[in-house]
Amino acid sequence: MKRKVLATLLTCVMALSLAACGGAPKTTDAPAADAAPAAEEAPKEEAAEAPAAEAPAEEAAPAEEGKVYNVAYLVNGNLGDKSFFDSAESGLEELQSAGRIKLTTIEMGGTDEDQPRWASTLDEVSADGSYDLIICGTYQMPDYLKEAATNYPDQKYAIFDDTTYVGENSNVVNISYRQNDLGYLMGTFAACMTTDTSVENINEDPVVGFVGGVDSPVINDFLIGFIEGAQAANPDIKVDVRYTNDYVDTAIAKEYGLSMINDNKCDMIWGVAGNAGNGAAEAALETGKAWFLGVDSDQELTFSSDLAALTLTSGLKNVGNSLIWLFDEWDKGNTYWGKEVNLGIAEGGVGLVTDKNFDKYASADTKAAVEAAQKAILDGQIKVDTTIGDDSGKIDELKKAVQP
């Protein structure tokens, strides 16, 4: 990394936790792009920064003191994914332990054969009429939710990591995450690490890889932040960008990873393609010449020990935190029905894993650069571009500029 660039970043450094909290989200009631799948199926994997101007929360009286909400959480899969579904459950269980909600969790299964059950369960729970809020998530649920929300206009719903029908039902709040800001932090980290030859398997060439899922606005929102953060840390950086075009095919991601490592000297690859992206981790393991970066959940906790050992960090979408934030707002009288709330670093919606391998392998300079980048985003000194609602073609120009 260029010294003068690092020096500039270091001037911004302050004692700031990488798990900041508080602050106001961006909100919009304008329709937004489809979210990408989450880690279990593929992300969060999945929603993005809304480009619209900030809109105020709906004014309402604060919740009555001691209010306990009756909440149903419908899982279009099963718990135990150590990703989106577990994160949401963890946040809701924390609220229940604090006496703030009464929670009913229903696991509906995640196969194609289970999908009719998703619709019928959502209808049954909505018809029950006893729940203050029904929660579901990810890119597979919006069509089912829209039908239910239309049929039961007095029932309140929240869907995380999806923005498909924002504003079309006044009883639904869509929770999305600023993955472009997250991408910037990951790009800063990758650019600093890729020339730190004191670390095993790092070569002198400033080349990193990005294996995305579908070439779509949401996945490219991760990417535009990744490239911009990497370029800010090292203007000479190269980013090998490829797409699997789905979220389950680990074989194609492994093929891409092998090519990136063997042909272009990539020494770390960010997999942003759900389960498919994990094929790039397998490529890093097989060659013994590269590292992997995870997404959405802490993949050091989800991988086998050999894959976890080569995962330097993961970019997080903190679904559990976002649901706690939603109830905090509700208790204050701030509601967002019919709108999208777009949560970033300040609200704890996104973040970076900074313990385990990050702490072990990142130098003091690299840690400082990431912290400085985060502070600059929080302070508004850095405005990360987004691909959501943007048809300018900037992402295509950036990809061409950094391709090895």
C-alpha cells in the first residue's frame, strides 16, 4: 500500500469501536431493487442502500410503558444455518429474554417442496390476528408477503433483506443494509493485506478477487464499495471480478478461484455469492496460495476448521441487531410502515469481523486503515457510491479499470 495513502487514512484514526451503534437510518417509500439471497441461501445475502432522500419516520405516540409485543417469526428454511435465520432468531431471543416480546418461531423448511407451506403458514398466522408483528426475511418471501399484507391490511409485517415491494403495502416495513459501505471496509482491508508479504501466502502483486452471485444491483453494490475502498487504500490495486450467476454452484466458484489464483496471482478472494461463493474458499485451500473473505455471517464460525483457518474476516449483515433496532424505534414511537429502512454501520446493520484471524494476521497499519475508513464513512467524509437505482454504468467502468 502506498505510504502517503496510508498516512492520509491514519490521520483520520480515532478510538472508535468497529461495532458502532445508534444513529438514524435512511428511509424511503419508493420501490427499490430486488435483494440478493443470504448466506444460507445466498445473500443478504441481499439488500442495499436506498438512494432516495431521507424521509421522516411515521409519527406515533411512544409505546405504552412495559408493552410486550406478540411476535411471530416465520423461517423459510430451518434454524442452524449460522447465518441470516440464526442471526434474526438471536436478536429476537434477546428481546424475549429482556421481556420486550413474546416470540413464536415457526420453521417452514427451505426446499422447493416446502414453498406451498410458506404461503399457507403466512396466511394462517396472519388470520390468527393475535400478533403485533409478523417477521420474515430474504429474497424468496416478498411475493408471499405481498399477498398476505394485501389480504390482511390491519396486520403489521417486517421483512429483512428485501426491498422488492417497498411502499406498495402500508403495513409492511422493509429492512435493508448498506452493503456498499460494508464493501468499502472490505476493500480497504483487502488492499492493505494483499501486499503485506510478512503474512503467509501473500505475494507482492496487488491483486484481489471478487466472486459475486448474479450480476445485479445488489451484488454490485457490494462490489462498487469494495473497489472504491481498495482504490482509496492502493490506487494500483487490481480486482478480478467474476459472477457465478447463481447462489448454490460451488464448482463454478472454485473454478473461478483457481483461475484467479493461478493465472492472476490473487492472494485473497471475497465470496459474495452465498453458498456458491464458498467454492472460492475451496480453491484457496487447494492451492495453498491464497486467503478467503466471507460475507453476511462470520464464516470462521460456519466453516470446517481447514476453511475457517484461511478466512481472514467476513463482512456482516447483522439481522439480529436490525430487529432489535426496529423495536427500539417502535418503543420510541418511530414507525416505518410502508417504508424501507436502510441500516448501515452506525445502526449496527453492517460490520466487520475483527477478532480471530483478522486480529491475528492484520498489521497495526491495516487495522488503523480500516478503522479510519469506517470513521470517515460515519462522519460523512466518505460517500460510497451505490448501484441501487443507478443506471449510470459507473460500476462497469470501474470493473474494466481494475481488471487484471
